Amino acid sequence: METTVGIQARLAWKLFFEGSGQGVLREPDVDYAGVLEGMEAADLLALMGLIQERLRELNADRETGIPQASPSPSRLFIDKNYSIRRDSEDGAELSLRPLVKALFILFLKHPEGIRLKNRAQFEPELSDIYAAILPDADPECRDKRIRRMMDLADNSFSEKASVLNARLDDLFGVSAVNYKIQGNNGHPRRIPLDPLMVVWL
């Protein structure tokens, strides 16, 4: 049987956090149920302690596992054309690809989060946001891109979310966790930024 130390390390890192700095919580790729049943109470308590310590390091919510926003994120100012500026109305504009920006705006408008399996119900809203960002684009082309993002069988949504999170790392550095789309299976994906830090102009 695998040593307790090995089990603890694999569980703590694979079950709760994988990928340094990416803020992505993932399910384990191995079924550990049998391993847990073979562990003594003292070992289980030690494992729980390690996991709780790691979650505290991530500043993660106990129920959802989503890292919480750090104490001092920058305020975002968003105008009617969905230009996003940092710190003030005249601050630096965030440079994001139109479809990636539309996804970011959608999640900022829904701080309660969006369940991926229910994302199709947000298609009209996302379409309106995208049209406002790209008013001169071909409507048929716009609609096709939005449909792909909301199609559960298509990978477009996950790809755009990954591109967004990577771009936010470039724009915000260590404070990017405040702005990233985050969440794990069984819970809504959401951006942990306090809604009061977003000013809609």
C-alpha cells in the first residue's frame, strides 16, 4: 500500500489545486475512495490538516473551493460600449480580444456565477454584449461565434475562458486572481471580484 505521506501529497495537490498560479481547481484523475477507507483516523486527520492549510494559503472559499479576491484589487470602469478601464474613468484601457472581452463582461454582470451546463440561457445577453463591442461586424459571423461558445458539445467556451485568464495574468500580475473566471465541478463558475469594485458608466 502507498505510504501515508505519498497519499497526502497526491490528494492535497491533485484534488484541490493543480497548476501553479493558474487558479484552476480540478477533480482527481484517480479514484481515491479505496485508499481513504484503508487509512487510520490519525492519518485522515493529518491529511485534513494539510488540505485545510493549503486552502488557507489559496484563500479559498470552504464551500466552493474558489480562491477569494485579494484585499486590494483595482476598480474597473466600464462604459456603455464596454471599454474597460483600470483604476479610474481615464485609466489605462484593458486590451482584450472582442469575444474574450464579451465573456469577461458577461461574468462581471453575473457575480453570482454561471453554471456551465446552463450557459445556453445566457446566449442572448452574450450576443448583445458582443454586438456592442463589434457593432460593424457581420451579424451572421457574430451569431455563429456566440452559438459555438454556448454549445455544450463545443470547446470554444473553455478555450476563451483560458485565453481570458492568461491575458488577465499579463495585465494584473499577482492580483489577477481577483478577475479570473474560476470554479470547480458542481458549482457555478464566477469571478470573485467584489461587484462594488466594478463601476458601470
